Amino acid sequence: MAPPAAAAAVTLGGKGAALTPAAVYALSHGLADPAIDPSALQRLSTRGPSPQDTPASLRGLALSPPESRAAAAVLLNKLLVTAGDSSALVTAATATGLAGSLDLAAALPPASRDEAAVAAASAPVAVALAAAIDCCASPLVRVADAVAALSCEAARGDVAAFDVPTSGDGLSAKDEADVAADVKMLLFGSKLVGAAGGADAASFTKVPTVNGIFREAVRALHARVRIELNAPVKLGKRDAVQTGEGKEEALVALATQLARPVQAMLKLSVARARLCVARIDDAELRKKLTDGVEIDDLKGMLGKVTIDSDAVSVLRGVYNSLLKFRDILAWEAAVAMAVIEMDSSIEKPQAGEENEAGSSTENPQASGEKPKGDKKSKKKKTLGKGTSAVLMLLRDHVTNGKEVLSVNYALLAEWGTELSLLFDPKCPRLVSLVDKVKEIVETNEVRRLPKIPKGTRDFGKEQMAIREHAFSIITGVFKMHGAVSLDTPVFELRETLMGKYGEDSKLIYDLADQGGELCSLRYDLTVPFARYVAMNNISSLKRYQIAKVYRRDNPSKGRYREFYQCDFDIAGVYETMEPDFEVIKVLTELLDQLDIGTYEIKLNHRKLLDGMLEICGVPPEKFRTVCSSIDKLDKQTFEQVKKELVDEKGISNETADKIGDLVKTRGPPLEVLLELRKEGSKFMGNAGSVTALNELEILFKALDKANAIGKIVFDLSLARGLDYYTGVIYEAVFKGTTQVGSIAAGGRYDNLVGMFSGKQVPAVGVSLGIERVFAIMEQQEMEKNQIRATETEVLVSIIGKDLILAAELVSELWNAGIKAEFKLTTRIQNHLKYATQSGIPWMVLVGESEISSGKVKLKNLAASQEEEVDRTEFAQVSGGDEATATGGEVGGLEGKRRMWVR
């Protein structure tokens, strides 16, 4: 193995710099030297030392030189970042002494009280050992999968062992599925493994599960180590010793969580190696290899790492078990390589062949003839494209490019040693191996046809044309009412969104990489709008926003996890029902202008709903949870809702029946209002209901005068499950044949802005679910066969390949404001086919005869008419309306141009 190249110095304390586990490992083994950033050095104190007691956690430790160097590097970085983050007293003498010697003893005893606190609170020895575990385990995540795939080739394993389905709804283990997919990608193209008849031993079947758990544990440990390496110590808030002990316990928990799958992987590696050995014909060699590793030797290894041991002993034990696994994994790889080398029926990949994922292994001669050779070689079985590349890398490392003449036990032992050194982070070739495996699994052609996540959709050219048309109508209506446009971030702080959506809060998407802040994708546009109003101290605003929102729902027909909402909101203090009327009027205008067909707007009032529940005997603390059940009446029968109310919500049968009687009330607004306000009505004895009915009377009369009440239905079953509604609520439902359910909804939310500030700003709004409107419009356009992806009016068809002429003609049309395209081809049928398929109404045809005569041919595709016009006339008319300007008659071409514009 080639000696590792000298690593660059690791600079500590610089602005934005971060100490990595790999850097700690390099420093601990002398592969790099520490250097203090000059800016960090300037922040340190030059005062003389005032020795303090050495923290108990650092006394009497018997550390090896690499452990001491690693702990010193961790402590040095902690001192520097803490001094940069606060006014902690860290002396330059301590820092430079640590950097110069990289010996933990150089910092002891601490030179100041703050240094002692940092040393105690940062747990440098435990963090250093955890960093070493992280650095050694991270590359093995990929290497272990590659070696398992190589053994599967050598043992002729059953590839069905890696068929792990993904459910897409969070009920399958992602890491397990990823491991299975990666191994299958490595094996893609192999003629050795098969779906049936191969070795189906548990040592292969368990690979996705065990290696997946290993991935998960490594990722968790890495995240914690990264924090402990670089987060400054907060002095004066907590006891430093207890803080350090807490960090040690956290690292021990994560390390032992990693040790379990390491132990399982180690045993599986031995079992796979034995399966490979069984393929060797040489009985003597087979016996030696079988006896090389005993499972009994591995028993009790993890038992030595007990929870009763101190943190350093536990972490050291986990590290040693990881090194043992690395050695066994190297031995498995060496055995698998040997089996493949000794099997004459396997075609061996050769250096110089194109063995990257997805590339061909054929090497035709320059003359174009196929290379001649032994016909039998063509019948040899080939490895997978991924495993071929891995095998070549491993073989090149252990043989230095030399040919393998024979395989014996001594050679295998040598290979095992060399591969163990390769799997050590100290070896620079390890990075190339890991990168190669990542490249294979990310680019191998085993990937099936790509697909999009569940609950999302692509918009093709036809769908985009419909969407743009819808957006133009919606934006026009919003602007007609004086609304201004607003945009907010696609993700918000999680605390902004939580507690606003009731039971639907479980549908909020959290971000995996939160960058130090707990963030979530926005669930709707209303809460971000309320946050914006509160944050900017706005007292009045009429705004619209068209943007995507995200919900971790189980999508059904017409429902998505990512979809557009078109929101119109009015915030501020107005006369009673003034903004409510305008918002509902906007909704009716939107649905009328979108021309999607018959619809109705169900309307209710939250105070009336609460009054109804109070009349029925529902306790006030259960109002919201009962509302969430009532809200399902548009999808379920009352009997189903009643069952939920009684069995899950604790509502009595009598109360549920009373609710059932009242929620049946629906009809024309003014008629239902009169019914609810008549003498003897239970609602008139409830203060909240009376307030709601008075407000609704004003609203209904205003809508009646605005000719907008015809589509309104007063429906007491409308509940709207979101917690923030306080007044009028409404929901638009499509009544046509395309089943999409609710297409818009909204209501008044007077307290939402106040949740973010002490200032209450009442607001009311509506949200249009544009995806459902798209579905309706798309169906209508398909039935009419009128979907056009472009707005092109003229196609300039050059019967030939004269780009210069095409550029001249089409530019004249563009300059005249006419939407035009051009096409170059010698076949006139191709021009006609393209224009017909694209729905382009006019063509300008220019062939050799037109060029020679100085004319162009105009063709009206819809009327199947055409005529030739002078080329100069084409240029004159396309350049401007000169005839009209001089009062003359408009010629035929000008008339056609006007038709194009229309």
C-alpha cells in the first residue's frame, strides 16, 4: 500500500470554520498538525496563568498517544470557539501550548477558572473517542454494502433477498430500503446472481435491515459529534461538571446504539465469508479458510462494553469492536475476491475496460470488426457492473496491478491485511473507494424509470397553458378589488405553524436538515400572512398570494401533498361584515369567470356553530374536537360521524342525536335565517348565536343586493376543522360530473394575528384550491379538444434549410407584435403536421418558387385557403398599419394580420 500523503494543517478557531471528525482523526494519528487562526489568537488573554484544579473527569486517565492528541485537539477547539463566542478568559499560553504539543497534559492544570469550566463541560476525551468512532464508521456505511454485494456474486446469492418494498407513507424503514436498492444497483447486470436458485442464506436476507440500522446509528452519532466538536461552551448557566457528564452519557448512548448493528454485521460478514469459501474446490484451502475465524471468538465482545463502565471505557470498547469488524469485513472481501479469481467460469474485469456503471464492456477493434478470441470466453458469466468496478479497485490495491497466478492461504491473509488498511481512514485511497461506490449506486442503470413522490404532479405544456390562463383570471379578479401581491418563505419556524391547525397539525412537513432552527414547510398561506402582519406591525392590508403549500396527507383523487393555493385576505378594522362581504363576492367572481360549471358556496358562522353545540349539551372544551368530526359530514354519513363522536370523542348518544337533527338544516340563506330567528327558536336564547345571526343578516342582504346570493347555501353542517376561525366560514363545492369536492374555503380569523403579537388585527380571507380547479378545467378542455400549449399565431415555414431567410421573415412578425414560430425542413408535410398539432391557425410558406418570384404564400389552416402575396407587401404590412394611417383601404394581408392578432 502506498504511504498516505501528508495532510494540510488543520486551522482552528477561524470564523465559520468547523472541526470535523476526519480532522480530529488526522490530528490524532499525526497526519496533520494544528494551527490557530490569527484572528482567534488575538482574542485570547495574555495575562499570566492562575492555576486551577484539574477537572475530575480528566484526572488519572491512561490515554494512548492518539487518544491524547485527539482530546487535546478537541479541547483546543473548544477553548477557541468559546473565547470567540463570549468573554471567557482563555490564555494564549494554554492555546499555543496545546497547539504546539497536541498533548492533553499541556492544558492541565487549567490556567484560569474559565478554562477549567470549558475543560469540564466539553468532555474532550469522550468527544475525541466518539469522533474517532464516527470517522471510522462513516466510510464503512458504503464499504459494507459493496463487500456484501461482492460476496453475493462469489456465493451466487439470491438477489431476491434485496427486494425491499417502500410504502411511500412513512411506514417503511427508509435506510433499509436504501441499502437494498444500493446493493441491487451494485449487482445490476450480474449473470451470477439470480432471482431463483441462488444462495438465500440469512446472511444476505438480513443485509438491508442490519446495514440500514447501522446507517441510521452512524448518522445519529455524526450529528451529535458535529455539535459537540464545534458548539461553544455556555459558561455560568449550568454546572460545568454535570454538563460534561451529560455530554458523555449522550455519546455513550449513541455509541452503544451503533455497537449493536456492528456486532450483527460482524457475524453476518463471517457467515457470508463461509458461504463464499464453500464455492472453493480446494479442500485443504477451504478448511483453512473455514477455520480462520470462529464465531465463538466474537461472543462477549459487546458484553465487555457495559453500561456500568465509565464513558471512556465504553467508547473505547465500541471503537475496538468497530476495528474488529473492519478486519472481518476486509477478510470477507479478500475471500470473495479469491473465489472470483479462482472460478474459471467467471469473466474477470480487466483494467482499461469501461466498467463504470451503465457503460459497455465491449471493446471493438478500430476496423469495426469484433475482436477474435476463444469462443468459450463468450459463455463466461459476468459480474454486475457495480461489483466489477469495486472488484477492480480492491484487486488493484492488493496486487499493485500485478497478475494473480495462484491463490493460497498466505496470499489471502496478505490481502485481508491490505484491505483492512485500505478501510482505515488513514489510507487516502479509501476516499476513492467510497466515492466510487456512491457514484455507482447513484448512476447505475438499474434505476427504474424515474417517478415523482406520492401526492405530487408534473405540469406538461398543455397543463401549464391551462394553469397560466387560470392564474391570469384569478390575478385579474384580485387586482380589480385593489389587492396587493405578497410572497412569504416556503418554510417557516415550526413554532409559527404549530397550534394553529388543530388535529391537522400532524400533517405539517418538518424539514430534516434544520440548520439549527426547527423549521416546517408551510401548511397554508393564512398563518404566514398573519405572521407577516404581526411582524411588520400592520394594521390594515388587502393582499393576495398565489403559492405552493405542503401537507403530509394521504392523497386521494384531486388532492395532493404539494399544491397551489390562491389566497385573498383583508386584514384590519372595518364596519360589520364589510370585508366578509367583499371576500365572498370575490369568491363568486372567481368561480364565475373561471367558468368551471355549477357550484355552491356553503356558509356558516363559527359563533352559531358553537351556540348549536352549547344548545345540544356539548362541553365547551370539546367544541373544537366535535367540530373536526362534523367537518367530515361531506365525506361520511352522519352514522359514521356519530360513531366517532360517541366512541372517540366521549359524546353521549343523546347529544349526538341532537347535533344530527340540527346539522341537517340547510337552504337559501334568507329563508334559513328567518327559520332560525323565528319565535321559540333555541338559537334566540343563546347570546353567541344571536350575535352570529345579526351579522349574517347584514351579510346576506349585502350579497343579495350584489346579485351574489344565488350560489350561497346556509348550511349548519359546515364546521371547518381549523382552530383559528372565529366568525363567518364558507366552502365552495363543485356540483359537476368531475368529482373533486371542495374547491375553495375560508372564513374570519380575528385572533390569529394576535397569537404572534399583543396587537389584535381582525382578518377574513378565502383560499382557492387551484389544483382542483385545474382538474375541472382540464377535463372541460379535453372534452372540447381545445387545449393549446402555445399561443402561436403564425408559423413561418421555410421549405428548405435557409436560416437567414427564416430569421428575416419571422423577425418582422415578432417586431410587429405577432406571436410566431419558424421551422426549417424540406418536407412540406412536416410543416403542416406541426402546425396542425400545435393548433397554429396561419402559415407563411416559402419554397424555391416563392423565393425566385419574390412572393410568400399565406395559408389559413382553419379555412383551408391560401394565396400568394408580394414579399415587399408582406414586409410593409408586417412593419405597421400604414394603409389605415393614411385613410386608405386595408388590404387582404393587413386584414389577415389583424386576424392573426385577434
